[in-house]
Amino acid sequence: MSIMNNIYFAVVVLLCCCSQQTSSFRGADDNTITNIVNNQEEIKSMMRGIKQEIADIKEVINNMVHIATNKGVLCKSPFVSIAGSSTCYYFSPNAATWQTAREACQALDPRCDLAELRTLEQQNALDAYMKENDMSGGDVGLYFIGGTDQGSPRKFKWLSGELVTEGWRSEEPNHTHPGNGCLWFYAGQVGDASLSCTGSYRYICQI
């Protein structure tokens, strides 16, 4: 970080020097003055780029520190961080069909979609967070997530195309709606019982 700050300082000094040179070249021809002004604009553009790079590096470092201290990644509102996770999540307060939920996630951010809870570790982390924040129990704790058997009846896949293999509730999937089943997350487990994609439930997005 000190190297980047030194570069930034050097650019500022150079910009000041160029400004002084502009004053001293009042008697110079128009082409010379134009070149000096253009150089100043280039330096200003470089300076803006360097400032952005410094900001990006600071954000990366802050995220690394946050994760290392088991606080999860830093997330921008309305997303929240989960302890020990490098993913940001959004828990919807409102109900929607599965497809509408996907569209709502994508509207939050182009990189966002329904959550893919592929591992038991992810499922356990979200379950703990939901319990700590009184989001478990009853219909309040039931959320659509990013898995479905649409296009491959009786074969549930995450949106990424991977088969859903971990975290199933006992006796599930039961294929109540073959070809129109969408996954939900409840009390730390994944299920599809009696829940079609056209039902309305809350949902979890991830980015």
C-alpha cells in the first residue's frame, strides 16, 4: 500500500509542476500550450485510475481480514455476510414464485441469482445465521433457492448445472411435481416436498 501511495504522491507533484510550466509558457506558440494542456489531462486521467486501484486494493485487503477473523466477506446493502463465508446473501422479506424470485435477484445485481447451497458447510452456516436472526420456523423459515428439475424431470440441479447431492431432508426429493419442482431451504435442509415452482415463498439470493 505504501508503494501505491508513493506513486500517487509523485503524480500529484508532477501535476503541480505541469501547472507551473503552463504559466511560464504564456509566450510559447499555440501548439506548445495545447500539448502541455493535453499532457495535464493525461496525468489527471492516470491519477484517477491510480486512486481507483488504491480503493480496489483496500477493499480486497478489508475482505481478506474480515474473512480471516471469521466474520464473512464484507457485503454492500441489501446483502449480508455470513460468518466464515465468502458469499453475500440477500433474504427476501416478500414472497414470489420461483421464476419471479430469480428475476428479483438479478435485478439487485447482474451477478446475482438464487442461492446455490451446494455443501453442508454452506447450509449449516445459513441455518445458524437464520436461527440467530429469528428467520427459522414455520413458513417464515421456508425460502426458495437456486435448484430445480425443470428441463430434467426427477433430476434436481443447481442453476450452475451441477446435480444436487447434499443436504436433502429425509425421504426427499420425493418428486411431487416432476419437471416443475423447485428447491427450498428450511431449518438447515434442502427439500422439494409439495412445493411447485409456481408457489409463492420467500427466497435467498447470492452474489
